[in-house]
Amino acid sequence: MADQSTYLIRLALWFTQALSEVASLFGEFSFFTEQLGVQLPDSVVQSPAVASKITEMESAAKNVGDASAAFQAAVTSHDELQILAAFVRIGAALKQFYSALDGLVTAVRAGITAASVPDPTDRAAAEAFALNLAKKVSDYAIASAITEQVPDVAFAL
């Protein structure tokens, strides 16, 4: 039976790889939001504030991927100091990722107004979506990773 550090290493690698793979989805943010359950108007998705935050998200997701690759290399070296340093790098990359995601949520929420989404029901749905965007992105990344890496588990779920 593997020790706890082995499970922690596997979990960290799996989770960071899953998050890094969502980077490409932010390039097509309007399509991505549709997949997550809402169609935001172009005035929200293409606003300068949202566009800037999408760029930050893409960069942050790439940094998570780079940190994950460095962590994997450190693990194979079996050097505990390198593993610890790479693990700290993953923590910093995850902080950057979720800070960028928080900024994106704030920008999307600010763009959802009575002028940009005139229908009150659609506006309420868009606001609810924006509030849950961080959870939806994480859920999507995890579900995609399970589907790709362990399809039998995905089928059972």
C-alpha cells in the first residue's frame, strides 16, 4: 500500500493537469459558458474587462501546467527538496489561477446589467451563473479529466 505522500503527489499532479487543460477553453469563452449552462451576451463576453481577465486566466492556467510539469520532474528525481520546492510552486500557481478566476467572475458580474441583459429572468440566470463560475470551471476540469483518464469511472458516474 502506498504511503500518504504518494497519494498527495498523485492528487496534486492530476488536479493541476486537469486545471491546466481548461486554458484552451477560455479562448472561446462564449462557447465555454454555453457548455456550462448559460449564453452570455457579446456585450459581456467581449467587454475589455472580461477580455483582460480571460487573458489572465489563460496565463494562469498555463502556469499551473508548467508548475505541474516541474512537479512531475521533481518527483521522478526523488530529491525531497526539489519536490518540496515544486509543490510550493504548485501552490503559488493555484493561487494565481483562482485569483484570476475571481477577477473574471467580478468582471462578468459587473458586465451583467439591465442594459446588457434586458430580460429579468435571463439576467438572474446570468448573475447566478457568474456567482458559481469558479465552481463550474473546477467541476468541468475535474469531470473532463475523469472522462479522459478514467473513462470507466466516468461511465459509472
